[in-house]
Amino acid sequence: MKLNTKRLTIALAVTSALVSMMSMTAMAQDTAPAAPAAPEAATPAAPVVAANDQAVVQTPAAEPEAQESTGKISAAAAAAAASKQTGIQTVVVTAQKRKEDASKVPLSISVLGGDELQAQHIGDFADITRAVPNVSFSGGGGGGDAGDGPGLSNIEIRGVSSSAGSATVGIYMDDVSMTVANLYSMGSAEPKFFDIDHVEVLRGPQGTLYGSSSMGGTIKFVTNQPNLKENTTDVYSEAYATKGGQGSYNGSVVFNEVAIPNELAFRFGVEGGHKGGYINNVDYSGNVTEYGINWQDDQVVKFAAKWEPTKELTITPAVFYQKVKTGDTDVSMSQVIQNGNTVGIPYVPLAPYENSKITHEPGADELLVPSVTIGYSTDYGDLTAVTSYFKRTFNRTQDGGATNSYQLGNVYINNTTFPNLATVVEGLPSSVTLDNEVTQFAQEIRFASKPYEKGGSPFTWIVGAYGANEHTSIVENDYVYGVNAAFAAAGASTTNFDPANPNNSPGGSSNLPNNPAFNSGTWSPGFPGDNTFAGIYRYHDTQQSIFGETSYYFTPELHATLGLRYLRAQEEFYGNQGLFYQGQNNDINIVDQSGTKTTPKIAVVWEISPTNSVFATAAEGFRVGGTNSQVPYTLCGLPGPNQAVFNSDSLWSYEVGTKSKFFNNKLTVDGSLFYLKWKDMQQEVELGCSYDFNTNVGNATSYGAEVEIKAKPIPSFLIDLAAGYTHATLDASLPPPAVAPGTPVYNVQNGALYGAVGGYDIPGVPNYNIALTGTYSYDFNDDYFGFLRAAARWVGTSTGGFPLLPNGETNLDADRPAYHLIDASTGVSWGQWEATLFVKNLFNNNMVIQRPVVQANTVGEVYRIEPRTIGVSLSAKF
């Protein structure tokens, strides 16, 4: 892990910061001389980032005297070097699959360095969404739009939020796609931020270079690569405690070993940790019965080799493995609840971070990502081939009390014939077991021209081809533990039906004869092994595409880029559903869907001066269509089967922006405005019977802005302001889909989806987020260097769904409040060591920011900000 200047963020008032920065910008425009151009990527790296000779580096623009060619330096040396640098670091990224200065790339990019992730203790997707403009998170995995734990969140950018179909944001580790579909059983793949060089957040459609699931943008985790020049050992450890929770710890070590100098090196790292839970379980009287149920254990192993047998050829095999186990989700309750309901229980309020579950919701999420990257340099350009495999196995349990035990007892059991049986069944524990597996084999090959040089060819280009073969499997079983024993104790049968009285009424037309224990309906008999529903779902997705971008330099300062990607995709679906809740509906469902799409992009960049540029971009984003499993429509009260397939959706994005540096790179300002038109949105329709399906529901519009400002008024003080605003709404009321003209397939009110009316906000999208950080570094003496850091983050209001649920009830999560957090840290570096004291959520803000609606259950579940956390860390580099 790289060691750099240690700085601490000092919280400043937003108003004063904006005023001072606007004043400095105005002065710069009038008086500041032009700063020299940023050095090329080949320029020796600065001490703070020279620990690795990888493709992505950071260099301090206009500070060549502070640069060093050696990569191995101590934290103290890095701090001393940084204190002499007056400029802000320039970042080189791979957003367009070639090394480029981020300030020259014609799109809105945010970059979080690995050292910054560690310094600010940014540990998951939720933290990223509070630090990066216009990025948000909502719950996947049946979380009811709650960010309810590791591996259960979906990421959105610029208001492109959808709980259905393919992902709207691509997730990449280096050049390997880790993107999974929006499924009810899990969220996005979430790699730990271990041995990461930096994270790139690319806003806007990235369909030309990254494919169909990047219509909102792409997040790239760029890892540290093996260093061919020197042996290093990086060690990191931390211990922390969360208010009201259990103790936590984390540790890692990374070895870089040079086998043949400048030719062959290996990099190996391991990380492990335990995060103590802070949510307690209580009984129905509110007494704590179990502490810290939402604990988390994680292990990560990473290996990579780099072989350069010649100066033209580089071969880099790599393997990443991660396993995260959790004891429960991060959702608690505001009151005592029995199986998702309050029937028979007096109102008992709960303290923050308590719940009354009788079924825990553990999970085990494993990622395996092996890959081989081959690079070959020619006089005409650089050839890159990436062969990769991605496997994710996520086995988890969801509490099924509200939709299985309670509904079985309250809706389906004949309370007249067996008056006590229903009450017993309502209180039985229930679990929905979800075994998920995704495997993907992918191959990409691309050829990129050499970078533009003044006086050379006016054309630069990149062409490539990509193919992927992905299999997704979901196995679901819904158990109500003790249901067979309860029927036996009541003298009722789950299978003994009376042929003389079908459907529990004279002249009934049920496909099954009547059982006096049940109300009217077409339920399948029996609960084998206490199981009420079993489903197997298999998706086979294939993609083939060719892509290319070419840029033409009219002058060295003005160039335009044209990009195009042609995609062919196919999905084959197999579903098999059965047991009680499936009833007599179709058990086996086989559907396939295919299509093609061409997505264009055009961009123009004008470098007004060596330190100021403006850009404009128009690009199309796209998601392939997909298939649905069959909803048991008789159970859900629907007049017929739901749609077997749903169509693709697309959007056009228009963006203008500027990237500027002032005062010899002491002030940088990146800003952009965007406007999106989204057509045929794919969205999930969750029915009141707890089933769901995907469909195309209409059009939407999203517009907004981002700004990122960095200022370094003195060498030892850095201010960073990042802010975003998004206004994302439906264009019109959404008519329900139909299996035949005029035949609705789910509950509607006034001819439209419940609550989905024109002008309503797209769920899950905060209207703004702001992050203000400040870092001050100082010298104790020639050997000891200190830092202070603080960060303030604000997240605006949002909606968690439409005002009315499919069953007509009020959605308590419809209006989500704005909230803020304050973090701080301080520390000291000496020699090769660094020690830090940090606190997250300094003022212990425990407000409710989301109210999950899981399978139409609306009672009492809440998602709060994680309590105040205080910890210490110790790291070293040898």
C-alpha cells in the first residue's frame, strides 16, 4: 500500500468555503499566470505515489523539483516531500482504456486514491456514495430499497435507478467485469478496498467502452500491480469500537517480491477482519436476548505476477478471492414485531438498533476473480488481451415471517373450522433460503494507437471486441418451521382433501378437492419438510460486441471523439416453482430473449489553455431486455399470467463540463451539467402477494450538476469540496402492462401503477450530496510528522418508492430525510511507521434514513446510520 502525505481533514463551513473559492477563481481568471502543463505519464512519480511502477500513477503537476525516481520511501519521507509541494496532484486514469491525465478526459470523473480510502476509512459502497457527487445506493436482495448490509446494495449514478433487469452501473476490478443483474436475492458485487491503487467513478453512459450495463456509469477498482524494481512489505492493522456494539479489528499484509529485476515480480496479500455487531435482538417484552447480531467476518487473498520478458511484452496473471460472512442485516425495528406484524402484541417501542426477530438473516458472500492480461507494444499502438473468470456465490437467509407464517395463518387457514391453528401458525418462525451463484467467462481484445503528439498524426483510436458467457442460478426454499407439527396437534391434515366438496363451496371449480383446514383456493397439498414454496431459476446470458473510438485533432487544442459499439445479447431462462404457494399455476417456465443494439458517442474537447479545458458529450446508454418467472396469478388475484419477457431500455445523455487549474495548480475546479432522457424504463413490480416481476413502465428525465474543487492555499493545508445535484422524475403516469389489450396483470388504481404519477421522483435518488474535507499536515521535528483531518458529508432528501404500495397501503419509505455525518482523525508518521486515531459519525447521528418495505411488509423496520465508531490504526512500509 502506498504511503503518502498524511493530512487531516478540518471541517469548514460550506458557505465560507464556497465564497472563498469563488473569490479565488475570479482572481485567477484576472491575474493568475498560466500554469505549466501537467507532466506526461512517463514523468517520474512523486514520492507519495511512487511505491508501485503500475500503469496508473499520480504526479504533482508543476512540481518537478519535488519528484523522486525511487519507489520505496517511508511515510515520514513522503510527508516531508509533500510539505514542500505547493500544487495539487494530477491524476492519471484508465477511464478510456488508455493512460490519460484525468483533466483531459471528456467526461465527469471522480477518483479516490487508495491512500485516501484508508485515510478517510471509506470501507463500503455506502461510504463512497457520501464522498462522491451524484452516486447513491439502494437495497437489493429483498432489502426493500435499504442499504441493508454487505452484498445487498445496488449502486446508482445520476438518478439512473432501477431494481429490475441488468445493472445500471458497471462494476469492474481492473479490466474484469464484476457486474451482476438486479436480482431480488442479492445486490452488487462489493469487493473490499484492499491493496487498491485508486477507485474511478465514471459518470454518464459508458456503453461504448464498457457495454450495456453501464448506462448510469462505471465504477473501476484499480488494484496495485507488482513492482519490478524492489521488494516491499506493507502492513496495516486497526482496532475500533462502535457505540453500543462489539469490538472490531482488521489487519492486512502485502508482499512484493522481485524474482528477476525489471523482468519478473510477484505481489501477494492477505486481509482479515471482524466487525462487531451493533444491533441487539429483544423478546416480545423488549428485553435484550442477544447482542450484536449483525456481525461481519471477512477474508481476502490476492495474488498477481508481472512478467516482462521483453520491453514490448507484458504478461500479468492475477487472482482475487474474498469471503464475507454476516450474522444478520443492518436493519433494525422501531417497535416490537412478531413475524413482521403487530397482531396480538401491544405497542412496545424499541431503542435504536434493536429488533425482535425470531429468524436471523445470515449470509456468506464469496468472490473469485482470476484473470490474465497480456500487453504487447508495437510502433503502431498497444495490443491488450484480457481473459477473465468471475464467480460469485452468495448463500443467505431472509426472514419470511411476514409473508409465509403470518399469511398462511391469517389468510389461508380456515379459522372457523380450526380456530386455534391459525394463531399458532402465525407465530411460527420462517426462513427464505436463497442460494445464489453467478459465473462469467469473458474475453476482451483491443488495439489502441499511440497517444497524440503535436506534429504527428491527427488521429488516435481504439478498437476492440468483447464476448461474455454468464450463468446465474437462484435456488429458493420458504420454510415455516413446525407447520406440520402444528397441523397434527390441531387434528388437521395438510393433504387429506374431500372430493365431494371442491373449493369449499357447492359447485366450486377448484382443480383440487377441498381440505376443511384451508379457505377457498387452489393451493397445492402438503408441506414437505415444512417447506411452503420451492423455486429454481437459471439464467444463461451471452454477449458479443465490437467497439471503437477515434479522435481527430483539428488543432493540438481542439479535438473530437466518435465512438460506437455494436452488441448482440441473448438470455435463456428456466424456472421451476412448486409447493403450496405456487398452487396449480404453471410450475415450469422456459423463455428466451435476444436482441441487438448499436450505441454511439460523440465528444468534443477544447483546451482553452494548458490548464483550462471545456468539453461536451452526447452518448447513448442501453440495457438488454430479459425474462420473467411466472407469478402464481391465482394466488395474487391476477386475471392471467404476467409477461414472460420485458424489453430493453435506453437513454440519451448530454453533458457539458469544464476542468481548470489556477494559481500554479493550487486550485482546481471540475464541473459538469447533465441532462438525461430515459426511455422504456425497466422496473420491478412488487405485488401485494409478495411476488414480483419486471416490466417496462415508461419514460423519465434526469438533470443536474457536479462540482469538485480542491484548494491548497498553503503547502500544508488541502481543502476538498465535492457536491452534486440531481432531479430525476417520471415523465407521465405509467399505464399498467397487459397480457392482452385492456387486461391488467397487477393491481392498479385509476388505470396506473399505484403512486406512479408524472413528476414523481425516481426512487432511491437523493436530490443532492456534499462532501467537504480538509487536511492539515505539520512537522513535529525532522523525524516526526503530524496531520489533522476532518470531513463533513451531507445527503439530501429522497424517496424510497412510490407513495402507495401495490396492495394500496401507504408506503412509509416514500419520503426519506436529509442527513449529515462528521468524521475526523489525527495521527503521526515517523520513519516507516504511522499511527492514527479516528472517529466516524462523530456526533453519533442515529436517525432513521430508510424504512425498508420487504415483500410488501410495511410494519416497523428501519435502517439507521451506523453509530459512532472510534478506532486506532498502525501501519508500516518496509
